[in-house]
Amino acid sequence: MKEAKDNTLFKSPSDSETQRCPECDGDHLIRDYETAEIVCMNCGYVVVDKIEDAGPEWRVFDNEQREKRVRVGAPLTFTIHDKGLSTMIDWRNKDANGKNLTPGQRAQVYRLRNWQRRSRVSDGTERNLAFALSELSKMSTMLNLPKNILETASVIYRRVVKKKLVRGRSIQGIAAASIYMACRQCGVARTLDDVAVVSTINRKEVGRSYRFIIRELDVLIPFYGPTHYVSRFMNQLGLAGNVEVLAIRILNAAKSDGLTCGRGPLGMAAAATYIASLLMNERKTQRKIAEQISVTEVTIRNRYRELMKCLEIDVKL
């Protein structure tokens, strides 16, 4: 029996009660749209061998074809202040047939564009959202973050606005803190310094806004350990995958021995990266690692000595 796509119980259109299997009297029936059958999950009996597919009549093989053939609007998105529900008047001065508009029609469309743009932002809350979400999109692009991070940050900022916590605070600060908070929630390694660089405010203000959001929204943010930063450091330094694997093993051993408690995750990750590069014969100097990772050479050197002593690692220099 092939695996069905829909695991919901099948209900007859004419009856309110769930249809049962005539073979085993079970009620766990699923729809298999690949074979157009309704199958009992208990015994495999085919209850109905011809069902109608409520999906589209066309087939697609990639996302590009899906976007071309779909006949509905774009999905809702939290990255736009109106969630993408409003319409847009095209900036090209052409009609539906592709012909150029006359001067009178151009003037009329120009006025319609202005009124449409004004109607999209009706009050101060929407103006706040429109500006803040554009800042979030800009910072997300500069940090090279995936789309789900931007969506999560937009939801966080909307929650802050809904609770009226933005009043008296910097919009850029709350937006930057939302980006950092979204990165923490989704497990993407970005530091406060990284967020502060792409925003218009300093690191101290981002941290203050971040702590304020956590306190007011009462959310639990997962802890960032040193292993979260290893992959990023390897890409920045151009090291091989076996070096990354060894660095993670070193950090896991250090965590088991309690060496990571009370130490900064960046410094521990940098020291483990340095040790792994030495052991795998892909040597990187402490100065180069410190410049790429934005930590001091003294921090790397101190964490390096602790790891070498406690884990009894022998490196031939």
C-alpha cells in the first residue's frame, strides 16, 4: 500500500458520522490521491477505489512553473505592514494589452498611484510598521539571513507594537533587537556586534532593547553555545569540514568537563577552531582568527591554554 498524502479521517459527504471499514470495522481511513483510493490504515482494505481530487487540474515540476500557473494571489506575509493584502498599481504606463497610455491616461494613473499609496498607510501605527519592516528587510539582507528569520523578526516587532511598547523608544533599536531575537530563536549564529554594524545604532542600545523585549514579552530564548559559531568561523577562515568536526568534538568534550561554564562562547569557539586547525595541519595564526572572529588574541590564548591543559591535547608546533 502506498503512503497517503492526507492523514485526516475520511468523512462521507452525505453522512456526518465517520465512514468505517467494512472488513475490520476500523475508522482510521485515509485518502491516497496518487491512486485515487480511500484505504483503511488498519488492514489495508480499499474502501473506495475512485475519489475526486480537489486540487488543481495542472501539474508542475518546479517552483517557477507553480508561480506561473497558480491563479490565486500571493500568500500572506508579515514582512509587509498590510500583510500583502492590498493591491499595487504597476509603474509601467501600459494597459492590459501592453499598449502605451495616452497623456491623459498617464496623468489619471499617476493620481491613482498617489491615492493608492496614501490609502495603504492610514494611521500612525501603520506608518510605524511600514518604516520598521523596511528596516528589518534591509538589515536581514545585509546580514544574509534566510526568509524565515525575517518573518520571525516581523512577528516579534508586531507583538511589540500591539502591546504599545515602542512608544518612547527608538524604532531602529527595537527592529535591530527583533532581528537578533529572531536569530536566537531560529538557531542562526549572529552576535550583537553583527546586528549593530548593519543598523544605525550602537551595540549597547541593541542589547538594551533586546533585554527590554524579552522582559516585556516574557519569552524564553535558547542559549547560544560555542558550537553554534563553529560552522560560521570555518566558512570565514576557509577551513575544511574535518576541521569543523574536530572543533565540535573538542567543544563537546570541554562542555562535559564543565570548561565552557562562565566563558564567552566566541572565545571558546575560536580556541577550539585554532586547536583543530593545528591538529589537522591547516594552520591559522591566532591573529588571523582573532581578526575574523572579532575577539582578542589574549582571549584565544587563554582559552587555548585551558583546553590544552584540561583535555590533555598534544599539539606539535
